[in-house]
Amino acid sequence: MEPELEERVREALRDKLRLLPAELHAARGRTGTARGPAALPSSTRVLLKRREAAEAERELQNQRQEFQQRMQRLAQRRQQLARRREQHRDAVLRFESFLKAAAARRERELRRADEQRARAAAERAESARLRRELERLRRHRERLARRLRSLRPFGDYLRDVLAATGQFQDVPAMLVHLGVLAEVRAALAREAEAGQEQLAQGRAQLQRYRQESSTQLLGTRNELARLHTRLEAAQRDVRQWESCWTHIQSTATQKTLLLGQIKLAVLNLFQQTTAQLRILTDRAQDTKAQLDTVLLCMKALSDICATGTHPQQHRSVRLLQGHK
């Protein structure tokens, strides 16, 4: 609604601005009998503009009041609609809550039955799993027993070695020592393998570095040749632009001299025309203002020649003096 109000206010202001020249013309016609063909004074124009602005402001205020009343009516209708919507929403929510409660009770009953069936199936599955686990553990115990019987000669051998060496307290300590030695051997093997891999990588890096160095050297030579060519072209461009700059400087000097001559000619015409028509002017004007004054004086002289009126009595001269 606010954009529509702003658009209507803009249209009203545009209508007022379109009617303002006609009203000024009518006011000028009404006051023309008393003041002649002269224009309205600035105070009258200011009063007219203020009156138009006041009328526009009053119209804008009326439109604002109308807009506020319309907005109040719309707000009341919105409140009524909101109350009706709330009542409808409450009824729908109550009905939905009833349906949800019935569906929830039905789902709970179905879920309870499903849970009971699932619990019975889970118990049967757990019982079967436990029986399978018991059978697996029984077989595993038998395998361990057979392995223990098969490893008993190795135990006797280790105890004989422990008694022969005399360096360890028991068999586990000797096994720990042997495990440490095996880990050290594996670590040394891994280090040797890593050294071989690093050596191969170093050789490959050296080969790549040689290839990259040769490629980079070739590219550097090509870049050097290209830069040398660009340098020669730049030197030719510099010589060409130096000659062009010399020509521009000479042309600028000629244009400066021509501009000075034009200014002197305009000043001479300005002084002659103002002295001929006896017009008091400001000699500190720039060249454009002097040329405009000369053109006005030439128009005044052409009007004088056309009408045959004395220069000091001609309307164009009076306008020129008033303008100055």
C-alpha cells in the first residue's frame, strides 16, 4: 500500500508541476495590465511556489489520512480473519489429536504384539546360538589339548637348552630374548630395504633433476631469444614514439599560439563593442563570457539596424545592460 500512496503523491505533484506554468502565465496576464510586459518579481514567484507546495502538502496529508484509515480497516479485518483462522486451527488440531491418539493406541498394541513375537524368536535364536557356542568351545578345548600333547616335546627341548646355556632363569625369559632378537633382525631387514628404496628414489630424483635442468636451460635460452626480440621491437617503438612526441609538442605550441591570438581577438572585439554601445562590464570575465557578450552586442546591433532605433533607446541594448 505504501508504494501505491507514494505513486499517487508523485502523480499529483507532477500534475501540479504541469499546471504551474499555465497558472504563472494566467497570473502574469492578470498582473500585466498594472505592470506592463515586465516579468513577475521573484517574491511573487516564490509565493506562488509556496502556495503550490502547501496545496501539495495538504493533498498529501489527506491521502495519508485516507491511507491510515484504510490500513486501520484492513487491520481490523485481518484480526477477524486471524481469530477465525485460530478457531478453525483449534478444531482441526483437536480432531487431529483424537486421530493421533487412536492411531497411537493401535500402534502400541501392534508394537506390543510384535515385541512379544520378536522376544520369543530372539530367545529361541539365543538358545541356539549358546548351544553352537558351547559345541565350538568344546571342540576348541579338544584342539588345544591335542596341540599341547604335540608341543610337549618342544617344551622338553627348551628346558634342556635352558639347562645347557645357564643364562636365563626360565623358559619364558629365554623366549622373550629370542623374540627381541627376532624383532631386531626384522628391524634391520626393514632398514636395509628402506635404504635400498631411498637409494633408488635418489637415483630417480637425480635423473629427473637432470632432465628438468636440461628442459629449463632450453626454455631459458628460448626466453632469452624472445626477450631480445622484444627488446629490439621496444627500441623501435621508443624511437617512433619519440618522433611522435616531438610532433605533438610542436603541434601543441602552434595550438597554444593560435589560442592566444583567438583570446586577443575576442578581447579586442569585446572592448570595441562595449565601448561602442557604452555598456559597463566587468573586465575580469573569461574568454567565453566575453564572446557571449560580443554575440549579444552583435545581435543588439543587428536589431538596431533592422528597426532604426537609437542604440541607447533600443530594447536589446537595455536587456544587454540589465544582463550585465
